[in-house]
Amino acid sequence: MPNISVMTGDTSGWSDVKLSGVDGVPPQEAFEPVLSDHMLVIHLTPQPVRVFERADGYSGEGVAHQGDINLFSAGDMSFCRWEKDLSFIRLDLPLALTNHVAAEMELPNGSAIDFGRHIRLRDDRVVHLAQWLMADLKEGEPGGKLYTESLIRMLSVHLLQRYGTVAERKTSASQRLV
């Protein structure tokens, strides 16, 4: 599967949404100390694959099945090691995108979106939307920019409604001596 970068830089101010699909990655480790974007990984390997996964606040070994989803928030650490060839879709959702969609959903201003850490989550809607997006992009976007951006927006809204939490942004308050 090809690596694809979707440009969504219209008036919304979104950065690149990065989408990649990879077939048959041999056993190895993948590590990202700090994710700059929210990350969604969908396992596509038809056979179960034993994996060891670690993220902020989570560490465990288990079996990834086709359709399992890992969802991490921007700023998190992500580590995965697998024992057999692995196929997956990876989607990086920029903060600008999720913040823009959250504002359109009228979530509180000045807030930060946190998806938490979900390992081997099951959600058919997420899988279908990501697969439709990947198929459209592989076919040269016959649906056009509106179709691609609509799929990205639908996926973002679903993730925000189902898994997103809103937290106040951390700011350093100035202190005065009285």
C-alpha cells in the first residue's frame, strides 16, 4: 500500500493529514517518543499477531486481530514490537484539524483534545471510514477533494464524540506579589 499525504490546508488552517498503508512489515520495533499529531493505527493482518505495546500509562502484551485499532493522543509516547509480518493503516490527525472540528462542534474554546490511549479497540465505523479514505486515495481521489475532506471530517467527528475528552489548556498563570 502506498504512503499518501492529504493536503487539507484551505481556510481551516489544517496541516497535512498523513495516511499510510503498509503490507507485510517484518517483525521489528516502532518507537515514537512524542507524537506530534493524534495517531490512529488499524491492524489489517488477516492472522492474529502477538504484539507488545507501550504508551503513556499503558504497557502490555497481547494479540492484535484484523480490525483492532490503536488510538493515541498527540504528545504521547508510542512503542510497538511484533513477532510476525504485520499490515496496517496509519492515520496522523493534526492538532489543527481536531481543534478546528471541535470548534465547529462547539466544544469549549481554549480547550485541548485528548483521546487517551486505546489499545486493540474495536470500532467498525473507524475501520470503514479509514478504509474508504485509503481506497479513494489509492484510486487517485475520483471522489475529489470534497469527498476526501468529508471522510476525514466524519472520522474526526466520530473520534471526538466517542473518544475525545476536553481539558483546559495548560497555561502559566502570572503571579503577583501583593
